[in-house]
Amino acid sequence: MSNKTTKKTSLNMRQYGMMIMLVVVFVFFAILTGGKNLTPMNINNLIMQNGYVVILAVGMLLCVLTGNVDLGVGSVVASCGAVAGTLIVDFGVSTPLAMLAALAVGAAFGVFVGFFVSELEIPPFIVTLATMLMGRGLCYVILKAQTKGPLPASYNWIGTGFLPTIKIFGGVDLICLIVAAVISVLIILAELKSISTAKKHGLPTAPTWQLVVKDAVIIGIVCFFFWKLANYNGIPVVLVLMALLVGIYHFITTNTVAGRQIYAMGGNAKAARLSGINTKKVFFWVYANMGLLAGVAGIVLSARNQSATPKAGDSFEMDAIASCYIGGAATSGGVGTIIGAVVGAFIMGILNNGMSLAGYDTNVQKIVKGMVLLGAVTVDLVSKRKKG
């Protein structure tokens, strides 16, 4: 008979601190705006306005985990949207082909960066700074400094469309309620499985009350958002796209060899190379993947705007990078999660949305976002020094 006892430990507050911050920021703006940010329409807008930032943050996290960033994604987003818009408006190309062309352009940018970073060992900062300039220039050349639009409804659907609804109780969408219930059950089952696995291997687990509070908060957030969506037009298509990408990349980073290799490189690239990891290959696919996701974001943004514009994607790279660091990623790489990056993206989105509703100038918004980013990075570095 085994005498193993399960040890108790506290929840990792680094992991869940950003979730708490998300709730606190949202409640703060609910008070400041008199509840304007609580309306179903605003919740829907919050998701749609931040869809492309979340998509970019997912790809950017992989770059950040290697200890680097991609400065060119905003310009790549603009170029991809410009290609799709021009093909549709000027050449009458069908929506699926235009989208494939946009994805191809994004992937080409990613392969370009990946080649210079992995094969020629040019610092990613320099290569992506170059693609920032090249991508923006290409966008202006393609569009000839003009806006291309309006784009057809079949194209705009991915950025502005909704899934079919089943209305009950005078207008509440049943699909939203079912999805919220399914997600809640999955959260509980995942927690029970995690506890069972920890006990099986004699690993420490957090006290039951902490796990209950944590899950209750997460389920509460899920139910709140889906209840608001149920009282509007249902589930936005862009939310489904985000969920798919987040699920795929969460699985890759937590359950695959490729994911473990990225974390190993961020922890110590030299040691990773000596242990047999092909660091060139990892660098290449990380940046090629970032380019592809920038293409997806370019499609979503142009569909949301219903046109392709030369200024599209301006400063998106900064929002994506900030989302990763605010979501708990380490500046040196090797630490961070997809879920954390998504939470960071929504914190940025709630800040933008709340300050806009409160009537703050866009310049003030930039100051506040800069302070939040600096604070998140400072906390990370100070806590590391204390542990050291």
C-alpha cells in the first residue's frame, strides 16, 4: 500500500493575476462609464474590435517565447488586406481566392523573415523592422494610397457576421446559452482531471477552496459574456475563429514536441541547441507561422472595416507585443501561455474601449496603455530579481 499524501500548495498568482486584473479593469470602467461597457452591443463590439489583436497575440507569443518579437506584423496585416481588397474590387476575384491570396502574402512575409533569421542569423529585431517598412510601403503601392471598397458581404461575413440563432424567451439566443453551459462543464471536468493527475503522481495541489473560487470566477466571466451575446445577435463568426486558433495553439504549446522546443529555446537557446534541438528550424516555423496569422488578421480587419485602407494595422504590432507581456510572458523568453496572451489582449481592448466610452482622448489612451505595459514588465523583472 502506498503512503503517498498529496501536498498542498497555493495557486500560481502569476498565472491567475492577469485574470483578476481583467475583471478589476472591466468593473472599474463599468463604474466610470455608468455601465455603458456592460451593454450587449458593447460586449459584441469588444469582441469584434479585438479579434485581430487576439489572433496576432497568439502568433506573437511564440516569437516572445524565443526571446524575440516581430515588429512587422502591423504592416503585413495592411498588405494582406490590400491584396484581398484590390483583387476583389479591381479584378473581380472571388472571395475564397482573394482570402487565399492574402494568406499567401502573409505566409510569404513570414518565410522571408524566417529565412533571414534562421539561415543567415540576422537578429529578428532588424529583419522585422525591415518588414515593417517594406510591408507598409507595399500596402501603399498596391492601394495607390486609396481605400478599396466596399467589399462584398461574402467577404465581410468573417469580420461582421454571426452564427445562426435560435431565439427563446422573447429574443435570447439559445445557442449562446448552450455554448456557455458546455464550456462551464468542460472547465470543471478539466479541473477534476488535473487534480486526479496530480494525486496520481504525488504532486502538490492547491486547496479546494482556491480551485473552487478560481473556476467560479472563470465560469462567471464565460457566462456573463455569452449572456450578453445571447441578448444581442448571437455568437460572432470572429469569436469562433479566435476560439479555434486559441485552442489549436494552446494544444501545440502544451502538448507537442514543437511547443516544448520553443520553451526550451527561450529558456536557454545554446543549451537547447546542444541538447539536439534544431533551433534554425524552430525559428523558421515560428516566424513563418507569425506571417500566416498576420494574413488571417488582415482578412478579419479588412472584413470588419468592409474595405482595405493604407493605414490599416497601424501599431498593431505594439498591441500584440504588449498583450503577451501583460499576459505574463517573460521578457527573456521561455515563460508565457496562449491563454495569458489572450487575457492580455482583452485587457488592452477593455482599456481602449472603456477610455473611449469615458471620453478620453486617444493620446491619453496611449499613455495609459504604455504605463500598463511598463508596469507588467517591471513586476516581472522585479519578482525575478527577488527570487534570484
